[in-house]
Amino acid sequence: MAATDFRDYYATLGVSKAASADDIKQAYRKLARKYHPDVNPNDKLAEAKFKEVTEAYEVLSDTDKRKKYDQFGQYWKQAGSYPPGTPGGADFGGFDFSQYGNFDEFINELLGRFNTTAPGGTRGYSYRPSPGGAYGSGFGDPGSAGQDLESVLSLTLSEAFHGVQKRLSLGAETITVKIPAGAKPGSRVRIKGKGQPNAYGQQRGDLYLVVEVQPHSFFQFDGDNLLCELPIAPDEAVLGGPVEVPTPDGTVTMNIPAGIRAGQTLRLRGKGWLNPKGGRGDQLVRVAIVPPANPTPLEREYYEKIRANRSYDPRSHLQQIRL
């Protein structure tokens, strides 16, 4: 583990390792007042510093988290020569720190941040200013309200369409979140009281989950509609006729008009994306004419006959084109 992985939270808050809980709280209040984004609007450096001191306070103000953090610091210093589980290695109270590839993995789990690698899961959260500012009018004490957090929640197209319940781990706490049917990319789900606590008590901000919908092999979003590409054979394009088309509700029969061109779009009304408030968009079916890759001898014979007896030239209108 590289030396740059470990962050000294005591140095971040400007306190000693023997600091009391009150010392840590007072140090955080002072720094939070100085760097808070509501006091330093559009100052990215101040916002980054505020995140650092808030993270340090969240760890050091909790007895159990502080103990594990202190143990991790020992592991970081000694891991090179005394890995846990080896003869002569240091005893870290049965906690296996070697399971973490770096400090961020450890701290994300300690603070209940979401797993950044689990498929279909959520990604790490970020600071999100509370509406109207955390101070309120008059710029009172910093941290009087908890901070809102924001995270990306990745769903399959089926989960987003039908709705789903997700169990999320917030540190030692596990919550169940209900995502309504018809969630679209960018939809926001608010979970009250599951954000970051304030500096004084246990009042917490809110957690906002921003929906991300994973790509699908057939369907795509087109506003409130769904878009798909339907392959048809050349004879179907010429003669038209009924074809089967997948929809979110199952397969339906759609009539292809004779003489349709590649790229033309047909509409299946009421077969698109759900509107959480009621109603439904359409499914747009874009036609792609697909010739056989390996025609049989009989197919080739008939295509050659069609070519020999074709009554029209599709490129006749191009003969007079000049620059």
C-alpha cells in the first residue's frame, strides 16, 4: 500500500491523536465555518477542503470508526514487514485490513459509502449543498443542518421500467429503497434523513439517488418514447406484411407497408416508456433491410432472375447530377 494512500485526519483537523471528543468537535466547527461552500460560493478549493475536514470529523467523532481508523494507521505503517495473519505480524483485533487495496476502499466502507464496483449497484456519493444553504439566514452556526449527499444508482432497463426495491448499505445501516416504475436516466429519488450528519447532533441531510439506466441490446430512450431497430428481409420490404416486434410488454404483430425503405420509422402507440404520473409514450420502430449473408442456391437464382427482369432503376434520378 503506497504511503500516499493514507490520510492523517488528525492533521486535517489540526488536533493531536490524544484529542478529546470536544477538542475534535471544536476544531471541526472552526474549519467548517471557514471552508463551508455557503460561505465560499464557487470556490472549488474551499469546497474540497470542506469535504476533507467533514470526512475527518465523521471518522474521528465516532468512537468505533476512530478506533478502526487508528488501527488502520498502524497497519499502513507496518503492512510492508508484518502483514496481518503472518507469524510475527501485528494484532489488529481480528480486523483484516489486508482486504482493502487502498485507503479509499477502507474509508468508503467505514463511512458507508456505496460500493463503486458492484454491477448494477451505486457509485460513491458526493457533497450536495442543502437548498438555501446550510446556515440559513444570518449565517448561523455551521453544520446546523446535515449535508445532502448524492449518488448514482444503476438500474437495468427492466428494473427502471417495472420499478424495483433496492437494499442499500449505509455503513452499519441497511435501507430498502423503492424505485417507482418508469424511472428514466437522470430521475432523482430523495431519501429523507439518510445524508450526512451535522457537526453538533445527529440531524442528517437527505440522500439523493440519481438514476442511471444501463444500455439495452434492443431498446433505446427517445424522450418519452422508446426506439428500436427492426431488421426485415428484402422480400418483406417489397411485399409488406405482418411481422413480430418485441415491446416491453411482450411481442406484438405490426404490419409492414409494401415498399418501405430502410430507415423509415413506424409507430406503436402506447407501447413506449411509462410515465410515473400516468400514461405512456410510444415505441418507434426504425426499419433496417437486411439481405441474406449467405443465400442458398435457390435464393441466389431467384435474386438473379429479379435483377434480370427488374422494371426500374433506383438510381435514374442521379444521372443528371453535376458539380
